[in-house]
Amino acid sequence: MNFLLRTADSGGDPAPTKSRTAGPHSGPARSADRSPAPGRNAWRWLKAALLPATVAIFAACGVQAPPQPPRVEIPQQIKDLRTIQTGRTLNLTFTLPVLATDGENLTKPVQIDVFRAVSPTGQKPATPDTNAAPCLSLTAKELPRYTIAGKVDYPFQLSPQEFRQSIGSAFSFAVVAFTRGFMGHPRRSLPSNVVSSRVIDVTKPVTNLTVKTTQTALVLTWSKPAETLTGAPPAHLSGYRISTSATGKPGSFQPLAETTATHFDDKIFQFGKTYHYRVSAVSTLDGSQAESAPSAAVSVTPRDVFPPPAPTGLTAVNAAGAVDLLWNASSSPDLAGYNVYRSTDGGPFERVNKKRVPTPIFHDTSVEPGHHYQYAITAIDLSGNESARSKPATVTTRSSGAH
């Protein structure tokens, strides 16, 4: 890279101008003009500005960064593989890798190979050979169908005939995640943890699931399954697993509780909120557990139609031109207040207060002298439910002029 710096005329500095002295006929003598010419100043400024840039360009032309090898995206190892039998299905669940072994995010589509080994009844579960051909491959296009919030839940289904033949056998699974590199070459992760499930002849799904709303709980009841999937008596039935969901959508049900009874009280609920429930029967054999297919889901939106208990301990005493009432505070957790009712000389009870009374005390200034009054109190909750009236309290106001 060559640069040539020249002037427009000579390629060098401009020649100096000679001074002249006055001749005999030239008039007054003039001194030589020693101030720099405008062109000379511009030239010097241009050289000062271009020199550092020229040096920098030469330096840049001589430096090259070393070539970087292409990034190899190998997915991190899957370590949370689980399996559980549900009916005739072996559900495989695991977290889909999002990071490569270098700790950076994966940018290439991830695929999954599933490996299986089957051990007959009485033999220990075998370890799948992850160097052999997989029994199942899930492509990047297929995985979203089984993935919710980064969690894969794949149903490995057995046909009725295969299920009958496999009862007592142990199914072992391992998975390998991989991406495709140069020329489509797979970049495989390390094999996952190995999980096993021994196939049990589980019961048919639970039936007749119902939910009843009470003031303190949502009461679930259901019927005990009468037979297994092969039609045999349920010899290995050990309990039930209840799951719940806020939406009822597939994949949204979460475990709630387990019980050995055919009923369950869900005491943690809110009135006005919708709940969805399912129940599965659990079978246990030699330390292995399996579930029946879940029951049909039932939904309930509990409504608060339950009034608080009636107030207690009401007393009524005469005051100066009034009657003071006092009673025990209600223990209702959603108490909104109280109403005060009064009967005059044996007549019907009528409400006295215009607004709800917030505290268990009331000062009645609307009484008249010489009358017989009965009072009763009710409690009201936030849903507007009103309790029964309390036991009445009686008072007779003093006659006018009485001392």
C-alpha cells in the first residue's frame, strides 16, 4: 500500500520567492514579503493530519485475527428422566435441554432418541444400550406436541395384546438428546439416567366421581374399581391419587393428595373459584407403583350459601332514655357485621339499625318509656348470608316520670 504526497505543481515544497530591491527607475524600494503563503500553510496542515492515519492503515494491513473454529452444539445431559405406568401407558417425563455443554444457549433444534430394554418377570431390570438403534425418535417438529413449559411428557403406549404379554416385565428407558452439525452429523449428549417400571395389571378407571360443596370443604366421593384391565379382581389396589387443575386442560392437573378411602375433603378452597378434579386408582406390587387411567374430570365452582352461626350472649340494659345491647363477637372468618331486631310489647320483630353494625354493641335511642322490648341479633357474612336470630333479650323501659 503506497501513498504519494505531492503539491499540485512540483510534487515538493513550493520554491522560495526571491526579494527585489529598488532599481534606478522603480520608485521607492519595497522590502521582501516574508509571511508564509496561504498554500504553504494548507500543505503543512494536510501533512500533519494524514500522517497518523497513514501509519494506522499500514499497521492494520499487517494484523489478522486467527480463524475461529465453528461452535459445536452438544446438548447437556438429561438427568431427570422419570417413568410411571398409567393404565396401558408408560409415561416418560424429562426436561428438554436448552443449554449446550459449553454453557451457552442451544440455537439448533433438539431431537430425542429413546432407548428401551425389557426384562422378563423375575429378572432384574436391564440397562438400555444407547449405542444401538433407538426404539423411538422424536424430531424437533414432534417434540412441541408433548412439551409444556419445557417439560416433555411422552406416552409410550402398549397395545392390549402387548400389555397382557408384558404384565410383570420390567421396562427400562434412557434418552439421548442431540443436534445436527456439519453435513447432518449428530452431536449427541451423554445418555440420561436410566429408569425402570414393572408393568402391573392396574384397575380400570375410577367411576362416579362427585364433588359436594360444604361450608368448610369440597367433599369428593367415588366408587371403588371392581376389576383390572384384564378383568381380574383388583388384588394390588393400594389407594387413590387425587389431582386438581385450575383450567381442566390436558397436562394442567397436579397431584393434590393420596388416600386409601373412597372420599376426600379438600379444605383449601375459595368460594367463587372453579376447581377441576380427577382420581386415579394406585396399584402396588413388590415396591413398584402404577396408576389406572384417570377418572373423568369433574368441575365445581363453590358458592357461599352458608350463613354464619347465630350470635350468643345477648344482654339488654336500660340506659338514660335508651337501651344498651351487648353480645359475644361472632367467630365467622368472613363476618361483615350484625343486624339488630326489636319487638315492642309482643309485636313482630323489626330491624332497628339502618346500616350494618360493625361491632357487638348497640345503643338504641329510639325506645319510648313504659314499653316492653325484646331484642335479637343476627350475623351477616361477606356474601350477604344472614344467620338465624340469637336468643332474645328482654328489657322494660321506665315509665315517664318514674324515679
